Amino acid sequence: MDLPAEDHFRALVESHPRAMMLATDEPRIIYVNRMFESITGYREAEVIGEKPAVLSAGFHGPAFYRDMWASLAEDGRWEGVIWNRRKNGETYPQWLMIHRVGQPDQTFYAGMFMDIGALTSFEERLASMAYYDALTELPNRTLFLELLEMRVSRSRDHDDPFGLLFLDLDYFKDINDLFGHSVGDELLRQVSLCIQGVVRKDDVVARLSGDEFAAIVELAPGVPQEPQIRQLAIRLLNAFRAPFLAGGNEHFISVSVGGVLCPVDGTSALDLLQKADKAMYLAKQEGRGRFCHYQAELLNDQDEGQRLMKALVTSLKTAPREFSVVYQPQFDLATGRVDGLEALIRWAHPEFGPVSPARFVAMAESRGMIHQLTEHLVRCILRDLWSLEKPPEPGLRFAINVSARQITDARLDGLLTPLFEQIRRLGWEPELEITETHLMNLSEEAFERLRSLRDEGVRIAIDDFGTGYSSLAYLHSLPVQTIKIDRHFVSCLEDTLPVEDRDRVISAILALADVFGLEAIAEGIETLQQKNALLALACKRGQGYFLARPQPWNSDLLTLNQQR
Ligand code: C2E
Ligand code: MG
Ligand code: MG
């Protein structure tokens, strides 16, 4: 691919959401972008040619700058909080990153910063280090509780409700274990900036401990409160989809968020914090990377969750008959012919009834029993495939879902080999679907395993594409042949968005698939309108309730060729 022209780079930098500045080593400012102008209040013409010191608030002594220059000279970079003064005289803390950019004949310094807002004055901060977390410079638990108490009494005295969010990073311990604490620390710093970037300036963000954060969230008056806090939580979850950079690597972290409203859900600081914590815990149980609002019934559900978990463990060990498999046909959209099947596991418990795999697959994973689950899946599929009397049309895809955590499990081969043999005997092609979010965090060993599976003729598909955050470089190096466009984007083809935006994401994904030579299939087609829109965008394959629902094995599955 050709690199974009220089003016594209310039446009990118101009409109970048972080303030950027380039200085010579004299040092004199030679470039600033638009965000620089809006944070500092200086126009480009007023600072070009000036020393960066014009921005200084005068708070930091010579030793501070000596250290900064020393680390620039030594490591080529410096990063930290620095207090500067806007043109209107106001001082503010910014998170600043400076990189030395060496050119053959001259050295430049590229600075990138964001306004991280001030909760209290600088002096106050310094005076009360016991109240701040040294790593992120956010208020710590002690201060947060004080602020929360103050906010609760304001809510009581002035009838001024607010929201409280409790955030806990998912699988953060793995990052510390795998990459070491300095990468972990760096990530926590970035996470804190990310959270602050999403909430409003007046909201208070704190680091409570380890990987736990909380935020006091101001609400707009006269607007229903629950949707406000939910929407903010969703914005936070979305912000976490972008990778965090630390230790020279991209890291994908998700966060589980619990929320409460004051005074609806509680009227004391401690009670609110505990309830938000419980709601967060439920978000974890429901599969992580999501938001839960506290409800008293949730506590009972929590018990239910635990009972369900126990039941699953017992059933996996002792009740094979509770597990079954259904198949959802996949279609060639233009001809309407079935060209693939996706196997989906089902579990029906005598007490709980049918349970969604979206729920119990995650439970089996968390209890280390996903292998047993796949055993049941493969057993059920093989029984169905053996019952086929005459071999159907060749060339069909036969897809199963596997959990990313299983890929390096030595026992997986023992399950897949007989299944794939049977699939090939029927003249079909086996395919493994792996969810995008998981694929992004695979180890090198897991990639090796996927590569060798691909080399043995197994197709690899990225499931729920668009819900994780695939970097282009990554996509290029993955051993995948198929991307499955998540049904969320397909549902957007309907009327939730302005007409011109409806098919943008899908067009972009299809173009991406094209560039990387991947096959694309759309999931969750529920209406004729969606199917036609996909056809118009030249999306060749699809599946969804409109075309055919997942169903038990039957002789019509492959001849469903829809006339719709
Ligand atoms: P998935 O692999 O993305 O599967 C597609 C899900 O969307 C299925 O839900 C399917 O029933 C549903 N679906 C299909 N068409 C439509 C539609 O038009 N509209 C809507 N709203 N939904 C549609 P299901 O079977 O509940 O599975 C949920 C998830 O559970 C799967 O998502 C997959 O990630 C996981 N899963 C299912 N079976 C297995 C399995 O055998 N092993 C593993 N590891 N995971 C599985
Ligand atoms: Mg799937
Ligand atoms: Mg999917």
C-alpha cells in the first residue's frame, strides 16, 4: 500500500485530539496544532519562534527542568505532569509527553499533551500527598471517600442528585504477571488518563487501589438519570476498546463498571460505594467488559449466578444429556444457497431451563472447564454427522466456536482431529471461530498453533469483528481467512443512524477485508432490508434469523435454500 501523501499526515496532526507542538533544540517552537491552540489559548502566530517557556506557570524549579532534559538526553523521551499557564493567566496541569526526534542535521522535540484538569490547587496537592495516589496523581481512596461524603451532603441539602461509577480492570493481574510491574504501572497511568478523558471536567476520578477506579459523576438536571450514567459507562467501555501503549507493546484491556445513583440507590458514601462495587462484581460475572447498574434484586441474582455456576460444573461432569448442539446455516447472499453451517452449543438444565451460551461459556472458561464443554460439543456434532445417510454437497464450511484460552491446550487436538476428519470425509471444510477481543491478546505460542492449523487446511475466522480493536498491522499478520462482521453493525443498517452513516462501518470492514484478501460474512441479518443493503454493498455471505435460525440437526438444513 502506498503511504498517504504528506498533506494527509498534516491533516491528521492538525486535527489530532491531543495538543501537539514541535520545537527545535534551541529550543524554539516551530509548529503547534489546533488542540494546542484551544488548550493554551495561544494562536499559532503568537507562539511560533517563541521559547516553550512562554507556556510555563513558573511552578517548577530548575531541578525539575534539569531532570526533564537529562531524561530527554538519555532516553530520548520524558513524560509526566507539568503545570503550565494559559494565555488568560489560568494555570492548569497537563500530562506531557516529549520525544526527541533526531534528523541527520538537526534534533527536534515533539511534545504531545492533554489538559488533565485540576481538582484542587497545586499547593493543596503538594500539601496532602497522603491524599493522592503517587502513580496516577489521582485522589486516593481516603480523599475520594471524603469528597464523596461532601457530595452526598450537597445532594441532601440542595436536592442535587449525582452518580457514582466503580471500575475494575479485567485480567489486569495477567498483565503484571506477563509483562512486569513497570508495564502494569504505565498502563494504570494511561487508564487513569483515559477515564479522565471520558468523564466531564467537574467529575471526580480516583484510584481506589490496585486496578480499581471510581468516579463521582455529575448529572444534567431534568433528564432521566439512569440513562445518563449508563451512557457515560458505555462511553467508558468504548474508550477502552483502543489499545493502550506500554513497554513498546499495544495492550488491550477491558473494564467492568458498576454504577449507582444518589439518593435513589443509597444515601451514605460508604453504602453507595459498596453498592457500586457489588454492581461492578456482577458486571464481571456477566462476562466482564460491561456495565451493571445496582439493583437490590441483583444480590439475589448474584446467588443465582453462583448456583448456576455450580450446576454447570456438575452438569459438565455428570449430565451429558443436558448438552446439545444446533446449527445455523450460512448463505451465499446472491444465490440464496446454503454454503456453510455454524455449530452452536446449547445447555438445558432441569432447574434453570435453557441457559444462553453467552452466559455459560464464560462461566466454563472462568472455572477452567471449557475443555469439557468442547468435549460435549464435539460428541454431539459427531453423532449428528455420522447419522447422515448420503453425503451432501461438497465444499460446505463447517464452523465451530472455540475459546481463545483453549488454543494452546494440548488436549484440544485430541478433540478436533476426529471431528475434522469426519468433516473432510463429507467433502466439507472445517473452520474455527475465535472472538476478536480474545484474538487480540493471544500469545505467540497460540499464534503458532493457529498458523499450523491453517497450514493443515483449517480455516480460521475472527468472530464478532468490530467489537474488539484490531490494529491494521495485527490483522495483516494473523493467520485468518474470514472475518465475521458483528451483528451490531448489521443492525445499524436499519434506521438508528442518519442515512449517510448507516452503511459506513460495514463498507469500511468490507474494504478492509478486500485489502487483506479476507472473506467477510455478516452475522445477525434479521430483516430483508438488511440483507438487501448487504447485497448492495457486495457482501457475499451472511447468516441470521431472517435467513435461518439455529436449529437441531435435520435433513432440511442444507437444502434450506431460501427464496427470500
Ligand atoms: P457467536 O459465535 O457470534 O454466535 C452467534 C450468536 O448470534 C448465536 O447466539 C446465534 O444464535 C445468534 N444469532 C444468529 N442469528 C441471529 C440474528 O439474526 N439475530 C440475533 N439477535 N442473534 C442471532 P448463541 O447461540 O446464543 O451464542 C452466543 C455466543 O456463545 C456465540 O456467539 C459464541 O461466542 C458462544 N458460543 C456458542 N456456542 C459455543 C461453543 O460451542 N463453544 C464456544 N467456545 N462458544 C460458543
Ligand atoms: Mg461464532
Ligand atoms: Mg459472532
